[in-house]
Amino acid sequence: MAKKEKLPGLCMFCGRTGVTKQHMWPDWLGSVLPREGAEHTQFITRTHFPTPDKFVISPDIQFKRGPVGSRKIRKVCGKCNSGWMSVLENQAKPALTAMVRDEEFNIPPELQRILSAWAAMTTIVAECTDPLSQAIPPQDRIVLMDSLNPPEHWRIWFGRYRGQDWKQRYHHGGMLVARSLAEAPKYGGVPNTQASTFVVGHMLMYACSSTVMSPDTHLVPALASKLARVWPISDRVFAWPPVDVLGDEEVKWLSDDIYSRCIA
Ligand SMILES: [Zn+2]
């Protein structure tokens, strides 16, 4: 897996050379948090069909040293990083900071768009840390870069977290969804559906996308009612922080929910 990193790097968004080091999560996010969190956790779940009659789910938990902002990757060029990605980052930063700290603010439609584009960008960048579970196709990256909107088939929510286990945690489930085991090989073993859960401080972000599943099958209603769906955007203005809070058990349920959604 490390061999792939040594090839001349092309930007995962624009395809240009000149890839530079970039933070997987924005480095300022870690600094917004109290100093207690010097470690973050990354969960990766891969789903495979090694043969047409076999279905394998491989969970992997990785504890990383340092705050969330310390993780770096080399998948994005300097032009994208300091251009549209930096603009989006700066636009989203005040709202994200308020969510991490559980402070009051409002989320009108335009801010829903900014937050959802930031969420899609962060999801795409984070997903590339585990190529085996990568499920977002290149065309989704291009839609985001060109329009500064997530693709239409994405669904993105923000929520308010209060608990112990998830203060700095990233969970990614990348899986291959097929209507039957016999149909699975036609996808070439490449995941086509993903769910990403990010928690930093009190901020919870959840993003799902699939090239085969209907987008509105992504979330169980009992969880959806506790979250603010920012993509697709609505006319609502969400007052933050919301009354509903998700604790450790609910965030675990949320992060695993995609697996039950996939079994139709
Ligand atoms: Zn680029």
C-alpha cells in the first residue's frame, strides 16, 4: 500500500502535479479544543466480496497521536489547497468553531451550503487515507471543486455531541453495495458507498454518499430527527446549539447505521 504513495503525486481534485502536504482535518480544529485531547481515533471499515459467495467486513481501529489537526496527507496540489479549499475553510471556520465549542449561532441556507461543501471536502480528503475503503468516485470531487457544492446524491448532517468517547474521532465505512452476491463482482471489488462520521469537541458531522443506493435510504429516522440536515440545503434557519444531543451510544449507532441500511 505504501508503494502507491511513491508515484508522482497528482492532485485528487484537479489532476495537476505539484502535490503538497495538507492537513487531513484543518489544524486549527485541534487548537479550538481544550488541550486534554492529545490523541484521536480513526476507525476504518472495509467491506469486500472476495468471491461471489463471500461477504467480508473488516473493521480497523487506529489510535493516532496528537490532536486531530496534526494528521497530514499528500494528495492535493498547492493551487487547490491555497485556492478554493482555503476559501471554503475560512468561510466555514466561524460556524465550525462555534459548533466545536457549543456556542450560539444560526445556520441560514447559505451557511448550510458552505458547511456542506466543507463537509464534503473533508470527507473526500479523509477517505483517501485508506485507499481500500475509498468509495467516492473522481466525478464527485470534480463536482465539488467546480461548483463548491456537494454532488446532489450526497446527504450531510451536523449534530451536537455530548459524551466521552468521541471527542476527537473519525469513523469511515466504505463498502460495496450490490443487490445480490452474484451481482457484486460487476463492481470490480471497489467500494461504491460510504458513511463518514467526524466528531471534534461538541461538533458532529455525518456524510453519506453512494453511486448505487438511493440517497434517502441513508439514515434511520430516529437519528435523523436529532440532526440538522444541511445538504441538500433547506429554507430553514437552524438555531445552534440544538436541543437534541447525541451521546456515545447514539454516535456509535449513527456511524454503524449505514451497514443496516445496505442490507435491503
Ligand atoms: Zn489541485
